[in-house]
Amino acid sequence: VFTPNETIQVDCTFHFKDNNIKKCCVGRCDVIKDNVVWELKFTSELDHEFYLQCACYMVALSLPMGIIWNIRTNERAFITIPDRHKFMETVITTITKGTAENVEFKIP
């Protein structure tokens, strides 16, 4: 699936303000190939956290699609985000445990 020329271990960051306090979420996706984020996992089953992780990387990198590939089972899950703004509102609410007020963020 991959060649030695793929872009790997790409830093993914998004910022938001909560009551004028700038906060930063940082991660690192495994592979970007053909404008698709690939998250590689080796697990007995895919957890919902993996989907959220991949989707956050997609938003941070402004990419339209993601794939989670469980290389242990060869299962692949394809991810798109129909409403990025609503997704980010939900992510920030989750990160701040619902305490965020006057939240500002920009979708890249």
C-alpha cells in the first residue's frame, strides 16, 4: 500500500480559545498518502477513540478523508466529516468537559 516516499509522522495541531485563553491540541498522524490521512493500528478491534483521533488529524491538516487500518486484522475504516464546524464544537466541548465558554476556533 505504501512506498518509501510517503509522508510519515506528520504533526497535527489545532488551536482554540476558551475565555480568551489560547489552547493547543497536538498529535501526529502516521501517514499521508494522496491527501488521505492513514492511521495505523495493531489491535484486536478498532475503538471509537481511533476514529476521533483520525478525524481530528483530518481537520488539523485540512484533508477530506481518513483511513484507519488495523494491520492486525486487516480491517479498514474510511472516515469523512460532513460538518467540520459541528464536529469541532463537539470535540472542544469534550476536551473542556463542557466548561468552555466564549469558544473561538478556526477550521483550517
